[in-house]
Amino acid sequence: MIENALEIKGYMSVAELQWLAERAAESKVIVEIGSYYGRSARALADNTRGKVYCIDPWPGPVLNEYGNIAISSGNFVFEQFKKNLGDHIQTGKVIFHRGTVEDFPFEIEPDFVFIDGNHLEKPFRTDLEFANKLVKKGVISGHDYENTDWPAVKKVVDETYPEIERKEFIWSVRL
């Protein structure tokens, strides 16, 4: 079921959302790194019997590696995320952390981690290392593999895993 997710602004295709929904149905503890407006989080939450932990700083102005403003609408986006996932937040199915993986406060062992946060090399590498420490058995995946705007994602994934599965811009490995 991805109908609710399709109503939310975001960059995921129908096929990618369906893939997330299918993985969510197999998972009990999910971590999403980078939630934006909540499009992918909605697909995850609507399809799991478990919980979804969303990690995102939902920042105000942030400078990219070139010194240009990359994100400038953090509070507005955060409020929209809470509105878009409000029913699941209220029931405790979605738990959000307004921060990064480096200050994530929960002791959990997820069986599915989806990474779609900061796509620059160093922060992406940090997110991937976090996922690899948490997932003992399950799926680690992410978005924007082979997206020419974010070459570091493909570079780091290829350095980390000898083989991956693909669904459009989503990459995944099963541990």
C-alpha cells in the first residue's frame, strides 16, 4: 500500500516506493536515515507491523561542500513531516529523532535500514558505517545509487559491498 506515500512530496518513484513497502512488510524494526517530508517513511510505516525510526536533522540553512546553501527550509519541512506521519507518530509506530546517526539515542537492532540522508561522501560513509554496526541480520539499502548529482553514494557503496541488488536508484544488500 503506497497510496498515502504518493500524496507526499518527494523524489521516489512508484516502483521504488513499492519496493520499500515490500521490504517493510518483512521487517519489524526499521531505521530510515533522511526522511525529508516523509514520503518513503510513509511507505515504510504503512506496510510494517513493527516500528520505524526516522533520523533527520531537518535543518535550517546548511552549506554544501562548495559553500552554497543546500537546504534552507528545515523547520517547514519538519512540520510537514510531522503532519504527513501524524497518525503513525501518535500511535508510536513512527519515532523520529531530529539529529544524526552520531547522536541517535535508541538502543535497537533493526532488520532493515534505508539510507537517504546526506549524500556527500563523509556523512554518507558515516551513515553506512552506522547501519553496518546495527544490522546483524536483515537489509541495508539506500537511495540515489548512480544518481549523477550524488556520485559519492555509488563510490562508497561499491567500496563497501562486492555485490548489491538494484531497483532503479535504490541499492540493497541482505546480511
